[in-house]
Amino acid sequence: MAVSKEEGRTGVNAASHPPVQTDEELELVKRYELLGIVMRILDHDIRVIGTASIKLPRLYESMLRGVQDRVLLDLSAIRRQFREIGIKVYEEKQEADGLSAQYMCRGYHHRFFMLWGFVKAESERVLKQYLSR
């Protein structure tokens, strides 16, 4: 019996085993975490608008709530993708220097970390995208 180069010495066909985690899956988890931060920002800003003395508070609040609704829809879609792919985020920590998350993907545990500077810049970028739609 001939053994292909992919099978190597183990006799197991490496091409039949999916990768542990793809870049797209990692980006999906990062997006999920960023959208969670964006939701916290929107919640805070909606509360602040309610207490601030500005001329059109209802207008600004309704605009932010509209963005919040779209973020919630995207979070829901990501959670659905998580179920299909087999991803489960089981720990999120806000640390002094950044945000960390631990999750499982196809039975393997993963962890990633984002510095607060990156989280802030990406959150602003994501909010700009929602506001420009």
C-alpha cells in the first residue's frame, strides 16, 4: 500500500482533518468581542444623553438606539455562526492593559488579547461604519 506525502508516516490523511482554527474564525471572535464593547459604549452614551442638557436629546438617543439595534442584530448573527462552526466564548476579562477572551473552537481552547488602544480605535472604526450606513 502506497502512502501519499500528505499521509506521512502516521498513515492518516492530513487533508481529511480540518484546521484547528481558521483566520476567519479568529476574526469572527474578535468582531464579537468588539461589538460587545460597542454595545457598552452605546449604552453609556444613551444614558449620558438622557441626563445632558442638549437641544435635541430624543433625536440623538433615537439615532444611537438605531445603531444599537443593528449591532444587536449583528451580534445575533455572529452567535448563530458560532453555533454552526462550533465556537464557544467562555471567558471575557477586562484587564488593566486590555481585553482578553478565552474560547473553544472545534474542541480546542484558544485565547487572544487586545490592547485598550487597539480596542478603542477599532470600536471607533466600527461605530463610524454603522453611522455611515
